[in-house]
Amino acid sequence: PGLTPGASLLAGGYERFSSEYPEFCAKTKSLSNVSPPTSAEPLDLGCSSCGTPLHDQGGPVEILPFLYLGSAYHAARRDMLDPRGLTPLFSSDCPNHFEGHYQYKCIPVEDNHKADISSWFMEAIEYIDSVKECCGRVLVHCQAGISRSATICLAYLMMKQRVKLEEAFEFVKQRRSIISPNFSFMGQLLQFESQVLATSCAVEAVSPSGTLRERGKA
């Protein structure tokens, strides 16, 4: 009584059915055995009860030996900056807490679907390269270290390592799992990808390059 005509109850539930007829069941992949890369700095998920937002937990993560990614909270903690040798700080519209002690570079980009972050890509890439040439280390950050700063890091990898957005995204996500550029930024990165790959065809034809993981050591 109360059941819709034609409906039946599955004796033994899904577990019994899946064991007897696995071919009719969709399989899902488990990530329980996937370990983060040894170079990554895992977030302390157990700290959620202390009130610290997920994006502020842990510390700045190394993307390349001279390029780090983090949040505004990380940029305000000298105990996180100094041990890593992070003196130049590249930010997206965030306050400069230690004027005179660190070098600051800021681009006025908001995290919304109207912002044109791609117009700042080349300036950001040139700045990061200038830090690299001086054997320094730069922290690229925004408020949460999820969208704007991640977008800048992705653009840098795509341009300098000559890789597609998909490969760059996976590379960065392995190091800071919570990155999530907004939809508009992803679209701008895809447009940037087409520009980068178009200019790199001749270069790769002469000197084939390796994977991003191999080239990231340079």
C-alpha cells in the first residue's frame, strides 16, 4: 500500500544487486589512495574547528623554485614569508602590510566576471621573470589564493613552459588543491592558451620540449 503501481522493492538493496549484476552498475573511482606530491604542502583539514578558513591554512606553496602561491593571510605573516625567502610580493588588489621591508607589486583586478585579468598577464609574467633573474622568490597572492593569483600563476606557466591550460592547471592544483579561477578567468586563460601555442609552434619544431614537471626545475 502507498507504492506507485509498477514500482518494486529491491531485495537485499544495492549492495546485493551490484554483487550479482555488476555490469548494470556504474562504477566510481576512489581518491582515497591518491597521495599528494611530496613537494606540496598539505592543508590542515583538521583545523576547521578553529575557525581558520581553508584557503588560509598551511602556508604559501611552491609552484616553481622562484614562484609561490598563497592568500592575503599568508602575505600578512612574516613568519611564513621570511623562512621561504619571499621578499617580493605580487598581489591582486590587497593591502601592503610591511612597506619598506618587502617589495610590492599590485594589479587592480577584482574577482568578478567583468574583470579583464588577461590585460595584466604580460606585466605579471615580466615581473615574475625579473624576480627569477635576481635569484629571488616571489609570492603571488590575492585575498584567498584561489582565483586571481592562481590565474596569474597559470598564465605564467603556460607562457614560459609552453603548455596547455589543462596541464598547467593540474600542475598547480597538485600543489594547492583549492585553486578555482572564476569562469571568466578560465575563458581568458583559454584565449591566452591559443596565443601561446600559436607562437610556440616554430620553437617546438626546432627544439622539442619536455613535460611541465621536467621543465619546472629550470
